[in-house]
Amino acid sequence: MDAEFWHQRWQKGETAFHEGQVNRLLEQHFQALNLPVGSRVFLPLCGKTRDIAWLLDKGYQVVGAELSELAVKELFAGLGLTPVVIEKENYRHYQAAQIDILVGDIFQLRQADIGRVDAIYDRAALVALPEIMRADYARQLIELGQTAPQLIITYEYAQHEMPGPPFAIPAAEVQQHYALLYGIHEQVRQVLQGGLKGKTSATEVLWLLTPL
């Protein structure tokens, strides 16, 4: 699974992973991060998620990383914002009031590119990556966020019943990636109504990661 896979998905409109409304777990459990208004929240592989509008409306700053420039253009159009676009060495920086989106390969970004991160909200990034990439991704997030607290949404299901993404990520794998630096707290565990993509029964899990 490479960059071209995701570019093709956006170009063809094959974006079933995009939720047309604010994620209910974000609305119900974001307060678990205990962030003051004005804090800066990092959304990896953010797409054009409506969660960004919700965070901005609540008074938070947002920084995101996204591979697809098409998705980012649609994000800003949906927000009704005209961004300033700045060319950088490894990415293109879309900027407006309280929001910074970096268009490029997240694995090529450095902590200085992202800037201050008070928390990370990972709704559809970890689960979008195949197993072979997830350990590297977790290490990159820890570096970019400087072990900022995280909210992560994962799915548990029989992987053989459906190819990802989103991929199945068992609790043991979350522990494997993060337990050395974080306290790992299961906030929500619930059966996904209607199954995952209507193809297989699945459990949705919300994790809160707090730095040790």
C-alpha cells in the first residue's frame, strides 16, 4: 500500500472512510484529554474530516498531516476558509486562522515542521495502515507529538473476513506500540452497529494514552 493507492481513492471518490459528520466518540469523550481551550491538536492523515470543524468551533487549534492535496482543498472549502499556501522542502503548508495542514508524506515530516502539539487525535490513521507499517507509524507519532496524550480509535474483527483498510488492531498491538511511554486506558468498547462496511461484525474501541 503506497501513496498512489490513497491518491487514487481520493481522485475516484472512493472515500468510504470519510465520515460526513462529526465522530460521536470525539464529541462524547474528547474531554478525557483534559485540554484547555486554545490547545493545539494534531490529526494525522486527517483527510477532510468534519472533526476539524468541530475542534475549531470549540476553540482549539488544529494541525493536520495529509497525503492528498485534493482532500485538503476540499477541507478548506468545506470550512469556508481561503488558506495561505507555503511551499516547503518536504511538504506544502496550508494555513489559515487556527489551522495548519501539512500536505505530504507523514513519514517525511519532522517535529519542527509540526510545531507544538498538546494532544493527538487519531480516528482513521493507525487503522488505515497495514501491519508492516504500523510500528514505524507509532514511533513517528511519538516523535512528532513529543509523547503528547492521544485519543485513538481502533477496530477489532476477524481480519480474514475483510481486507483493510480499516485494518483490525487488537488490544495487544496497541500495548506493543505504546506501552513503554504511555499509560493505556480503554475508554469505550462497543459493537459497531451494522458491522464494518456492512461486511463483518466488529468492535470499535477508543483508547486514551497518557504520557508516563
